[in-house]
Amino acid sequence: MTRPAVTPPVVVGVDGSADASAAVQLAAAEAVRRSAPLELVLAFPWPVGSRVPAPEGFDGRAALHVMAELVLETAVDELRRSVPGLTVRSRLVEGRAPDVLLAAGRSAQLVCLGSRSSGSLEDVILGSTAAAVARGCACPVLVVPRRPAVSVRGRAGVVVGVADGADGAVLEAAFRAAADRACALVAVHTWRHPVPGPAHVALDPLVGVDAAQRREEELLADLLQPWTARYPRVPVRQVVERAGAAEVLLSAGLTAELLVVGRRDRRGGVLGSLRSTTNAVLHRALCPVQVVPVGEPARTPTATVV
């Protein structure tokens, strides 16, 4: 007898903070869109035997454990009231938050968390947990930004950064997100002149700016074609600009509800530093950012109407 396929959950990191609460709400919406269960995970960094500063005769670790359980129970109760029908479960796991969420990501389809700063000097804007999870998670990561100084009402649309290389997983995530939201997709591709500096002037028209621009426009159209065939109901706007990728993506995402970027390890493995574009977008975006791990060659989708 064949067992029914188990739908991987959407996982969200919980810690009782305002940023984490915003991440829970966004994760719940994602779980509904994906018809997936939602799993709330709270990392408890004090293992059995840990000494937690507390008044004499008071068990600090036990008190913190009770508080953590209460945070989870409250979040679950609120979700079950606000999103009836959503399957919600929770886990309190001993360990450091990055380690716990990275482990949860191995069996999840999406990990969502807030970008609350840890206050450390090395990573003031993007919290150390968010940075570590975005850098090394096996599945896509959705990072909810801190409340920005700029308020945008009525956000709409999905923005995706399209590089020259293998972006099949990134494009699949972006088109699916746009289809789920019934909104337009803005595909952003940037380029630099093949010959830097004033030297390109002497080589025109072989490497002229106009010719290079047309070539990059054709490249983007070719990369998008299989996905536009699969998602014919998703309106697509193409942006090709000779500029830095991060600045163009941040501008395009100013009023968007989601920005999708890839994460490729320079060493070819799963772990590693975030590339400069992805890192800049995570630090400065005003909308949620979905980071998709890229390591396999781009897949050509079948032309399925969605």
C-alpha cells in the first residue's frame, strides 16, 4: 500500500519579539498559499544543567523554559483563531537559534524569520541568526525586514533578480510566488560593459553599449521564456539595466510585496558567504526577501498551465 506524500512544512522562527511575530503572520500566509502545515520553532539555548543567573533558590532555567512554552502556546492559539483550518504545530528545541533553524530547514519547504538585529558589532543591521540561516539553509529562506522608516501602503508585485547563470530554482520560486498572489512579476537583469573603462569606445561597434544592451535583453527573454509558458497568467515586466544589481533590485522592490534573490556559494557547496548582491538586498530591502539556494543547473520547466 502506497503511503500518501507528506507535504513539507513552512517553518518559522519564534522568540516572542515583534519581528518574529511579523514573521509568523507572513509564514502563515505562505503556508495557506502552499496548502502546507505551519511549524513554529523556538530555540532554547540553555541545555539541561546550564546555570542561568537568578536569585538564590530560584531556578532560572526552569522559569525561562516555562516562558518559552508560553510564547509558543500563545502564538499557536492566536494563529488557530486568526487562520482557521491551518494546520499548526510547534516545537521547543534546545540549541542555538541558527543551528535549530538550519536543522529544521532540511525537511522544510520554506524557513521564515525576522531580521531583528542581534546588536553585535559585526552584523548590526541584519541579525546574526537571520544572516546565518540565509547563508546556509538547505531550503529557501524568507526574511522579514525590520520595520522600515519608509512606509508603503498597498504593496503589490514580486521582483526577482535574474543572473546570467543557473537560475532555475530562483525563477521557479518567483513565478510561483507571483501566481499564488495573482500579481505581476518584475524580472531584473543587470550587466556591466564587457570592456571596462573608456577602452570600450575604441572597440565600438564590436562591444558598443547599444549592442551589449540588446544582447542582455535577448538573454533575459530567453531565460524567462520557459517560465512564461508555464505560468501564462503571470504578467511579466522585464528590466535590463547597465548598473549594479543591488541598487536596481532595491529600487524595483520599493513598492513590491516580495523580492526573490539567489544564493550561490562561491566554493560550489551549500555553505558559504552570501554574495554581495544578496547580502546588500537582505540588509536594505524594505519588503520581505526570499533567498533561494542555487547550486544545480537551471531546469527547463514543462509547459503546464497554472
